[in-house]
Amino acid sequence: MSLFFSTFRNTLTDVSIPLLPYVYLSQVSYAKALDLQKLLVRRRLENKNSSDLLLLLQHPPTYTTGRRNMGKTMNEEAAYLKNLGAQYFETLRGGQTTFHGPGQLVGYPILDLRNFKLSVRCYVATIERVIINTCAAYGVATSATKNTGVWAGDDKICAIGIQVQRFVTSHGFALNCNTDLNWFDHITPCGLKDKKMTSLTKEFNKQGRKTTITVEQIIPTLCQHFGYVF
Amino acid sequence: MLGFISPKLAPSYIPKFRSAILRNEFGSVFASRFGASFREYSSKKVKKYTKEHEWIHVERDLGTIGITHYAQNALGDVVFVEVPEVGTVVEQSGTCGALESVKAASDIYAPVSGKIIEVNQNLEKSPGLINKSPEADGWLCKIQLSKLSELDNLMEEHEYHKHCEESESH
């Protein structure tokens, strides 16, 4: 497990603001990441002087489902997905079923929304804006629609699912960089039957560019754009 | 409950009563004299607010809970509502369900301690009621309060509006 730690700040204003640290944890199991988030949220709630933080990582092949499906997911579906070689978790985040795996940049901002004077609705829109700007930096045009997340045309490139506890956020976003998209064929991603998934590398290929982008390569750009708005 | 007490009948009582009027402490005056909380027998309806933007409308020891107009606007379109089951005992400030909007699940917190006695069944099919009528038809659940004094920890309407102005989100 490689560990990077750095800080960045908003370069567009002269106003002195607290730095927002990020940490990239490479590949971490979903269970460990869940425990880490719980610890960080508790720390944030109990100690007002503790810092906001952006966790960045990748997961081994893992399917997760959101709060609406807690306790309601058919055992057959969970067993089927586990048989594929993936793990399966029910979570307290918003959103429905999705996949996390190698080649997908997962970001868990642990923030107190009051620090940024953001409503839940505006926070989600701001995350979408960060992803859109990051993709644009690589020449891939994306947008936000009435369906939460970031879309390249009709295909979803980044899923979003958040939990908010006393204004502190957890869970976050999942941006497909060079993810094996076949994993998504076994579920209805985010509950949208007529929509497909895509990745930055797939969008490069559509443009005739024979390049691949990895999670490690995209992190500096994403953090830069994160820092512009947060 | 107002009346006149003859100084001849209760000479030691009048100074307490006068000062209580000034301090608006009728409850404590009658409590000390009659051994019971004035509020317990009051038919006055009370509406209070939390910092997390929940409201509670209390009549005697029964309360109706919901989220405020400010909160529903901050959340966006509510698509899923999770409320405690009837019979659940909750503590003040403890988790009391969640609302999902724009793929974000936001926890709701109990304004007071007590037992949930009814939930709004309409919200399962029509979660949008919370956006359309957050402080009326979009009520979340009803609670039998176990500690009326906890209402003292909550905000009055004018305090809550000031709290919202200070929060001032985008």
C-alpha cells in the first residue's frame, strides 16, 4: 500500500483559507475503507478543530448498494455477484447498486458542509462540477443531467453516492479511468436500465486516441480541480 | 389560568407571583405550589426547531416531527424516506431516520426523546410531499414525549429563522 500525502489550496483568491488535505491509499478493501470513513466522520463530529479530508483510493472488485436497499436485497443477487469473484456490501449512502474496482478512482470527501456553506444539493452539484472539469482537462466532454452523476453523452462515467450525518459527508464519487466495464453488465447500475457505463479510456478510444489513463495519473488533475471549488 | 389571589388568603404568595410574571415563569410558581409542571396541564400548542432543521409541534405530550422548508430546499427533490418503526424509542438528538435526495442520504435527528407512535404512510409512495408541504402534509412521524423539559433545549421560531440566516447556504 503506497501512501501519498499533500495539501493544496485555492489559487484563485488571495483569501487565506484552511488547506484541505488529501490522501491516496492505493487499493483498499471496501470494509477497511468503510471503517476508516466511520472513524473520520466520528473524529470530525467530536472535534471541531479536526480537518476536512479527501480520501482517494481504489477498491478490489466490489458491488455496493445504497440505503434504499438495506435489508431488502435478494440473497440470490448477493450470492450471484459474490460468485463472480467480487465482494458485496449494503451501505447507508444514497443511490442504488454500483460497482467499484481496479482502474476506478474512488473519492470519499469527509467534509463539514457548514465550512463551505453548501447545502446537500449544492454539494452534489459541486462534486459533479469537479468531475466534469477534470474530464474536460483530458479533452472529454461530460455533463450533469437530471440523473445524478457525470455523463459522457448517454453513458455514465462517474457515479455519486453520499451520506450526510450532522452536516459531515462520507462516501462520494467513483470515476472510471481504465476500469473493466464488463463488471457492470451483471447489475443495473444506479437503477437505470437503459443506461450504460463508460470510462475515460473508452472515451479516448471513441475519439481515436489509443491512450489509457490510470488512477494514479489522474489524481493530481482531480485534486487541482477539487481545490478550485472546495 | 389567571385569577386574583387575595393578599389575605396567601400573603406570602403574591411577591413570588409578581416576580414570576416579570420573569415569565408561571410554570415554576405553580409547580412549587401545586407539585406539578404547569406545562403538563397546558393545552397550549408549542412548535420548536432544531439546529439540524427539524421541527416538532407538541400538544400536551404528543409531538409531530418533520423537516423545515429550509431543509427541504437544501436537500433537493426527496426520492426516499426512511423513518423509525412504530414503537421505536428514540433519544433526543439520536438518529431518527433518513431522507434521500440527489443520491445523498441525510440523517434526521429526533428533536426530543420518546416513543414513535405513528409514521406518515403517505411518504412511501409520495416522498415529494416533503418538498411540497414540509411543515404540514410532509410530516414524518408522531412521538409520545418522555421528557417535556427537553423542549427547553430547542429553538423558538424567531431563533430558528436567525439560525438559518446565519447558516446562509448557496
